[in-house]
Amino acid sequence: MSFFDAITNLLHDPRAAIAGWIVAGPLYAYGFIFLIVFIETGVVFFPFLPGDSLLFAAGFFAHSGGFNLYLLLTIAWAAAILGDQCNFMIGHFFGRCIVQSGKVKAMTPERVEKTEAFLDKWGRLAIFLGRFFPFIRTFVPFLAGMGGMHWKHFVPFNVLGGICWSTLFTLLGYFFGGIPAVQEHFELVIVGIILVSVIPAVVGALRAKFKKREPSEE
């Protein structure tokens, strides 16, 4: 199974997709978890990957024995930390070229502006806080590297944020996995997580759009 097939199946039917990975063997199951989390956090071209819902779903399967919880957490931590570090380095060495090329369609001027404002407001703490917001999670380390943040200042918040974010969503899936209502309506729960995760990004984009219109309307 290719990576893109795995993503398509995951978005279409997350429970069946992860169950299929588990049946295929530990290498597939843990490997896809690592790869998706790493790429979402580590490659600025893929901010749309479903990291939050994937970790929740993996935790759900850990409750039923499909994953070893401790190994799953270790892999999620490694993927999240290494991913952000990779993204930071990409931003540091190639950031300006990538932004100027316009090839990252998801990196709209509004999102770049919002992420830069987020960094300006929170400073180094933005590396930690940004983990909990889709798109911002991918853009913060990239723009931090591009903006010249020193590596030694980035690493502690990267490690702390990666561990807290991946642990939170994995354990939410693990502990809620035993609730019958969650088991019966698993797909709706996943959709709910995606919607809740995306709401801040949508609200921010709408606010930026209306702010730009206000001067012209006056």
C-alpha cells in the first residue's frame, strides 16, 4: 500500500483504514502512524494531514489491544519532535525560496501573516502552543526557522509541545475508546475532532478577510 492510498483510506474510513494497517502487521501499523505525523509536522507542503484525528483513532485501537500504548506513544513522540525539527531546518535553509516560489498553495498570505502574528505575540512559547492548531502547527516551525530563531531556543519547546500534543490526543482516544457511545459513533467523533481543530483556522481567515474589506468599504 502506498502512502497516498493510506491517506485516502484514512480520510474515507479511519476505523477500517487503521484496522487494515494492524492486520498487515506492526511495521505497517506503526510505520504509517509515524509517517503521517512526521510529514504533517515536518513537511510544509502537507499541513492538511489529519494528525489530531489519527492520534485519537490510534489511541482508540490501543484500548482494544490493536496497538501497544507505550510503543504507540513513543512513536508518536518521535514523529512529532523529529517532524518539527525537520520543518525548522527546511525553513532555516530554504524558507524564503519556498515562500517566494508560491508552490505551497496552503501557505496563503493570510495564513503566513496569522502565523507570524502568532509568533510575535507568544515568542518561543508559540512553538509549544502552535502544536494544537492545524496549519499553524505546520507553519510555526517553518517560519521560526526562516525568521532566524536560534536552534537551542527552538528545541525545548519543540520537545515539550510534541510530547504534550501527541500524548493528549492519543490518551483521549485510549480512554474514550471504552465508552459504548464512542464505539458506536466513531466516525462522527472523528469528524467532530476535525471540525473543532479547524474552527480556529477558519475563524482567523474570516477575520483577516473582513479586516481587509473594512478600509475599502469606508
